Amino acid sequence: MKEMSNFDRVTEKLEECSAFNRLEARGTLRIALKESGFDAKSVAPDQLRVVIEKLLPQHLRDRGIPAPEEVCRQLVGAIPQAGSGDANDSPEAIFARLGSH
């Protein structure tokens, strides 16, 4: 059986923590990732974590999800811990890229 991706883990958890169905959860997270310049198929755990912490709360708020910050804390908990990753993917580097759009 294929291992579940981080994207799939997070969207499954988002379904559990909100009134979203599968399609809504996946679509909302994909929009936040795309806004950040990432693809759901290749996003690294650290990158996904930053998107959830910094961008997803507003997307959830816009869609009427109560307590979006708490939901996002639970989503971050669904992501396995990873190594430090590439310096180009640090939170600072990610936000520098976001600022350039």
C-alpha cells in the first residue's frame, strides 16, 4: 500500500477538524499552496508547515471555519517531523518569494 503524502494527511485532518468535505479540504489547501508557489505533489513538510501557519488561517476564516488558528495547529501536528531542509526553503526564504509576487 502506498504511503500517504503529507498533503493527503493534512487534508484528511482538515476534513476531521472542519465542516469541509474531501473536495473542499483539498481545494482550500491547494489554493494556499499555489499562492505560495508550491505544488501539492512535491511540497516538503517544512514548506507545508509554513503555508499552514501563515496563509491557511485566512483561507479558513474566509470560508467560515471557526477557530482557524486552532484548526491549523492541529493540521501542523499531522505533518511528520522532517530534517531542516534546504536553506532556500526556510520560512524566511519562502516569505521572501511570497513578497516578490
